[in-house]
Amino acid sequence: MKKKTSLACSECGSRNYTVSASGSNKQVRLEVKKFCRHCNKHTLHRETK
């Protein structure tokens, strides 16, 4: 079963994107550079619960 997780901006903390992740327990969180509309620039987004 896949569960939804959010991607939060590392600068402002807003949760802009959702990602469906596999149900297995991972030790490393996903980090992706994406556009943040609140910061108005590309920033690093990290996976949150």
C-alpha cells in the first residue's frame, strides 16, 4: 500500500507538494529541488510525515 507524504520547503517550511511513497520503511528522506511559490524561487524540498 502506498501512503502520501508531503514535501516541505527547506527555507520557508510550507508544504507545497505531495508524493505517494511505498509502504516500506526507509531510512533516508526524499530531497528534491522544486519551485516554491511562497519563496518565488527553486529551493530544496524535503519529505515530511
